[in-house]
Amino acid sequence: MNRPGIARSWSRPDHHSLLAPDLRPTAYPARVIALDRELEEHLELTRDARLGRYLDFLRIPSISTLPEHAGDCRAAAEWLAARLTEAGVEHVAVEETGGHPIVTGDWLHAEGAPTAIVYGHYDVQPVDPLDLWESPPFEPIVKGDRVQARGAADDKGQVMIHVPAVGALIATRGSLPVNLRFVFEGEEESSSAHLDAWLEANRERLRADVAIISDTSFFDGNRPAITIGLRGIMAAQVDVAGPAVDLHSGTYGGTVENPVFALATILAALKGPDGRIRVPGFYNEVRALTELDRESMRKLPFDEAAYLELTGSPALVGEAGFSTLERRGARPTLEINGIWGGFQGDGTKTIIPAHAHAKITCRLVADQNPETIFERLRLYVEDIAPPSVLVDVKFLGGGLPSLTPIDHPATRAAARALTETFGQEPLYIREGGTIPVAASFEQILGLPVVLLGFTPPDDHAHAPNEYMNLRNYETAIRTIVRFWDELAVAGDIGSDDEAGGPRYP
Amino acid sequence: MNRPGIARSWSRPDHHSLLAPDLRPTAYPARVIALDRELEEHLELTRDARLGRYLDFLRIPSISTLPEHAGDCRAAAEWLAARLTEAGVEHVAVEETGGHPIVTGDWLHAEGAPTAIVYGHYDVQPVDPLDLWESPPFEPIVKGDRVQARGAADDKGQVMIHVPAVGALIATRGSLPVNLRFVFEGEEESSSAHLDAWLEANRERLRADVAIISDTSFFDGNRPAITIGLRGIMAAQVDVAGPAVDLHSGTYGGTVENPVFALATILAALKGPDGRIRVPGFYNEVRALTELDRESMRKLPFDEAAYLELTGSPALVGEAGFSTLERRGARPTLEINGIWGGFQGDGTKTIIPAHAHAKITCRLVADQNPETIFERLRLYVEDIAPPSVLVDVKFLGGGLPSLTPIDHPATRAAARALTETFGQEPLYIREGGTIPVAASFEQILGLPVVLLGFTPPDDHAHAPNEYMNLRNYETAIRTIVRFWDELAVAGDIGSDDEAGGPRYP
């Protein structure tokens, strides 16, 4: 599962925990819309075999971070390649990356139709703490609607939605309505260490119109959701230097600038009392929220009181004029991630510190660019810093925001497919965080990204007793079939950059 | 030597290094004013013997911080007690303190005359680095006008100014013009660990009108100086709490208050662009500088450019309307001594920190009170803190400022004595720091303190090759004799509190 954030190791609360309990439906109203009769019959006939395959996949302990499981990762890759071949995918290969292999394959005979890249990953998280599992993590069990095992949701379950979907299409129609390229990596849970280099090296081969990433969750219960926006990020450090060494605050106090005070005045000037970021030009490229955007966010079931309680903060605050969910997903932010300078021990040390430092990250939204934003921050900080200190603003990294609008043809195709198969319109989620894999597809291949995931919001990904809802799983296979049909007639879904080149850096 | 500062271990540059080299006279113009003819003859006759005693004292390695020298400390105390007795001081005792002993004695037969406490210390600093000494630290040598040895200046040399001064008076007149109580401690270089308790326990016995502390330096060359002001101190910590735990800045950024940002806004609001402290009421009790004060500070030889270079800061700044020396010694300050919160490592961690902290000290001037100032700071911080965080302001300690005005009768008596013996008027120094021993005498005994010291500003106290200027030493003995005569007719020099009780806490 893609966990938003520049630092993937940072664990965040799951989505579901943001919701008040009473908002979590327990009844499961899935309604499968009739597909082609023959295709639906095929899916019904193969249901047990499909579940068996899925459980077999879950039995392979492909933990990518643990060296002793390297062989299991390769076994999972080869097992998956065999399933793609069985499904009718062509040019299936287990490609070397320097780390765990990437499984690829394609089907490119839908002349004139769009080409989509399907991304997922076959590696899984470690299983600690083992004693909290109700059943062994690599011995999958089916309890009612649940398949419980490590990887049941993240992400083997979602990979095993795409494979039977394409298999059923090829088996019943002999063809696909769109062109597909599969990219299933084996290092998503260990920072996708080799993915970017592999994408770079294979950019020409990977020309496509859209990337479909199936590694996200629903927002609430079993109501379908599409993640349309991810925030980008700009990371910086501000270093303020004053005296050459720490000075005695009695002997020198009152005569030289205190770098911590200077830093405080700089940081305090970065945001106004209205929560607006004061860096000149900061909002210049921010794409305004449309009424459609705002309406879709208002529709999200969201309990502010429960969210506030979850944070443990005294109050929810932020940029004036925007709702909490808008501020969280659709507006840029500036946060101080850390600060230090001078004495931090018990008691008192009577010094004027020689220097002070702060870490800053901005979350960016379309169409902000991290390097542009950094430059504006740097200029502003240099401008407001008192001349009695030296200030240095360093760029620590950045990532572009991602936004595939609600009315993008690929988003609309996905929404139609979800509505027809799940029986209700999807929610549209703007994630506050940054999903590096999405940025990789956007930046390296220049593709719009549709984040189309199907796991329950409380799927326990990365935690004990991870599970997938089996009814959602079956419905999702129908969704994917329908999605390819919808995408085939969706009109212009091409990437912004026709050359398929990187839009960033 | 008293090193200003709440943390005595903090080493600060010596005074002399604040001065441009061209301001340091090399010629030595000392001029000894004729005293009583008989007394001066006595001093001349005993000169060699006096020097011999002084050198004997310096040979005792009474390093108070090193346990292996505990016996030497006691030997120095007993040696000193013998000298006091020889001089005619009465009730001489080596008093137990729980640490190194305190040497006491008195002469109280000047009926109707003021009573002064004379403070000094017989312990010395360690001698590292030994290889930088030109001669062994406890084998004193006389080179021209210099006596070089550990303790030659700090503070054995100054103790051995007072003892022969009183000896000469008693030897030639049979009496003293004032009543004196001697308090020579043995732990000044190890934080005076037992002094306060001993003063408390002996408060009744130690009734007096003024305390004379001889443990400071001249400001420049061999021009005499009186330290008339020491700043007090108020130490506090500000703790700001936001979310219950560090939150992911992508998932939560823009919706909750960032405690580091809140702390920065609080700190930035503590001082204005004019350098004035914005805490309401902060300056209420500040005694305004008189024209005499300002004139005396203007007279101090002070090279701003050299001072700036010494600090290593880009500029000298501070409260508008006051000179650098005024801001440093005669105006209160607010400094942030340290700050911390969130991530301080390399790279980036995308968090909203749960909490942030700052250490603050204010240097206070007469008649500010640390507890009053703390209360005003606390109320102000609580007032300006955004309601979206919790803020806690803690008192970490305080010390009263000390100011014995230039026109205080005891100061004037000292100034007359210095002018007559050194041939030029003294400079008046306001130290930016806080000398704990002075505060002890002020606070516990309720006495005005006159800081009357005679060592050269570049005496290398605490460093290798510590020295005393022998001509200043001899002149200083005459100064002390003259001072007691002047003090006897100085008028009302009594403490503020006639009961001799503590003015603080």
C-alpha cells in the first residue's frame, strides 16, 4: 500500500481511524452489475479457482525488507508471471533491477485505443508483532467475507484483481478493449529502491496514456473511492548564524542579535493569523478548487470531532476560508518539522547561542513546483532576516503534487465503472500526503495517474490481521473489466506531455 | 575571581580582550599619596616581609575543586588565620562549613562607626594546561612589577591587600576607624557550595552596614575601577504542546496548529524591532539612568569595533536609545538560551511535532524583581499563545540585580580613596552578568555591596601565567587604608533594611 509521505517509514494512522465509529457501515450492500453475460458466467465459474490462486499467492512470504526472504520474493515474482501468462498477457518477463525483480507483461493489440500501465506490487510488509495475529500471517484463512493474511489487501489482493479481470476478458472475448502494460514491483515496502532507475531506463518501452495504481483504500466502509489528488512536497532547512561561538548572555546580552530570536521572527512571519502563507507568490500557481471539487469534498463522510480527538490537539485550525478536508488535501501548507539551537538540557545555561536551525516542509498542490516554491521561500527568508544575523536556506528535496481532476476522462471512466459495479458513486479523495510511486509515474513517464484501490479503510495493512473483503474483491474484478471498456471510449486521456517525457524535474 | 553568570562554569572572555590594543597603556603611572607619615613608614619598612608572606601564601596549592588538595585548602585557611591574628584581628577562627572552611575574624571597637564585611577567598583554580605556564604555578616568581603564580590575582593577592592594610592601621594607630568582619571562603572556585548556608546560619553574627568584595579587576590598564552594578537574572522555560503525538505533516498538515510555529510566534512577540521587550510592565521598576550614570559609562574606554569583532556577530544591535555599554550593563535583556522541538537530524522528517520548548533568561537591573518579571512574562505568553496549543511557562530560578549607585556614600568613599592613592578617578563598571557571591551578601545579609578589586584586566585569572601587578598591589594597600578612613566619615551607608534581613526572596 502506498503510504503517503516523503519518509515511507513514517507510520500514519489509517484512514478508518479518522472516522467516528457510527459512520462505518457494517452491512455490505455490494451489487454486481451484469457485465457481458458470457464474461460474468466465466467469472462465476472460475470463482473458486481464483480464490485458490489468491490464497496460494498469499502463502509466499515475500517480505522485501528482510534479506532472508529474497528467495520468496523471487518465487512470488515467478508465480505472478505464470498467472499473467495464463491470463493471456504477452511478453511476460521477470526483469532484473538490482534488487527484487519487476514482473512485466503487455497486451497491445487494441489499435487506436488508449494504453494504460497497471501498477501493483507483490512484496509485503514484515509480520511483527506476530503474537497479535489471530492466524499465521502466511496461512491465509477465509472467515465470512474476509480473507485474512499478510498481503491480503496490500497489495497481493489488488494485483489479483487485475490478473483475473484481464484473464476473463481475453478468455471470453479473445481481446482487450485497451492496450495494457503491467508493472508489478517487489520493493514497494522497501522504498521502491530500484523502481525509478528502472522506469528511467525503460521509458521508451513504457509509453502509455495513463497509469492505474491499485494500492489505495476506500475512504469509508465499502463505498468506492478514487484518490484524485496527492500533495507534493518541498523540504528546506533554515540556518541562522550570529556570534562566532555561544556567548555569555550576561556579558553580551543586549548587544548582539540572538540567532534563536531571529529565527523565531523569521518563522513567525511565514504565516499570518489567517493561516495564509506569507511567502510572496506562494499561491500563484495553486489551481483553484472548482465547485465540483468542493462539492465532492463536502460529500466525504468526515467527523470533525472524531478527527480532532484523534489528533489530540486543542483545536483544528488552518487557512481561513477552507474546510478541514480542503486544508488537508487540496491546499498547500507550510510546516516546521523541527527546530533547534542552543541549550536543551535541564536547568539554565546563560548563553546567546551561536546558531539556530529549523526544518521546513511545504505540502504542495497542483500546479505548484517545489523548486519554484523553494526559491520564493529562500528569497523571502533572506529578505525578512535581520541584517544582524547570517541566514542560509537550503533545499532538502521535493516532489511534484499530483492531481487527476474529477472530470479527467480517465477519472470519469473509473467513476462510471465503480458506480455501475458497486451501485453508488465513488467518493473523491485528496490525500494530504505524497505517494512516491505516483510521483514516479507522473514525473518519469509523464503520465496522469488514477489511484484506483479497493481495500477496506480498516484493512490492517502493515499491521496484524490484515484482510481483504471478498465481496469487494469480486466486485472490483468486475469494476476493472468495466473500467477498461469505459476507458476505451473515454476520449482523450493522453498525458500532458505527448512525448511521454518527464514533466519534472 | 567572581565570574559573572548563573552558571559559574561558563567561561567568558576577559575584560581586557574587549579593548582595542591601543587603549591598553603600557606605562605605569602609579602615584602613592602620602598617608599618615607613621603608617606609610610602617608600610615601607614591612614591604619585603609582606611580599615574602604573599609569596608563601601562593605556594600553598589550595585548589578547591580537587579532593586531593583538601588538605592544602585547610593549610591555606590556617595560614591565613595566623596572618589575621598577627595583624591584630580578633576572634579569628577557621570555621567548619561541611566543605572547605571559612576563615573569620573581626575588629569591632570603632564605636559609632560603620561596620563592613570584607570578603575574599583563599582557594584557587586548577592549573591546567600546565605546559603553558612559564614557571611552576605554585612556585611564585617576581619579574619586574609582576608576581606570577596561581592565585597571585584571584584571589590571594587581593586577600593579602586587606590583611596588611588592617595590620598597618592597628600597628601604627592601635585601632581601626571602622568595624570590620572578615569572611574569607575556600570554595569560591567550586561554586561557593557552602557559603549561602553558612551566611544564613550566621546572619545575626554578621550584622554590618556594607560588604566589600575584593575579587574583581580593573576595566583598563591600571586605571582604578569600581564595579557598581551587576545584573540580576530570571530564568524560565516555555513549553508548547499541540497534538498528542508527532503527526504526519502530509495527512494532518494544514488542520492543526504546529507547536513550533506557535512557539516562534510567541518568541517573536517578546521583543519589538526597536529591541524593546514587549512584556507588559517589564520596564516598570527599571531605575532610569541618571546623567551621572551615563556620563560615567561614556568615560569607559571602549572600542565598539573591537568588541564587535570579538563577538563574531555581523552587527551590534539592541534596545534603541542606549549605547552598547549601557545595553550591556545597565539595561535589562531577554535572551532565548535554547530552543528545541521535533526533528533535528539530517534530511527531512515529515512531522508536525507534538511539542516545542524554549529556555529564556532575562538579565535584570535595579529595581526589577525576578519573580515579578517571571509573572509578567508568564501572563503575557499565556495571553499571546494561540488557543490551538497548550502553553506552560515555568520559573527556573532568579537572582536580584545589584546596584550600589555611584553616589552611594560607600561608593563615594571608595572613589575618593582610589583617586587619592592611584591619582586618577575610578571608572565605574556595570557588569552585564550576575556575581552570585554579591547576590548572597545582598540577599541573605541585606547589605549594599561595593566591588572593589585591584587586579589587572589581563591578569590571566583561571588561565596559565596568572599575575598581579606589584605596584598596584602596594597602592591598593594604601587604598584600603584610605577607604576605611573615608568610610568612617561617609555618613549613612547602612543597608536598606535596618534589621539586616534578606531583601530577597
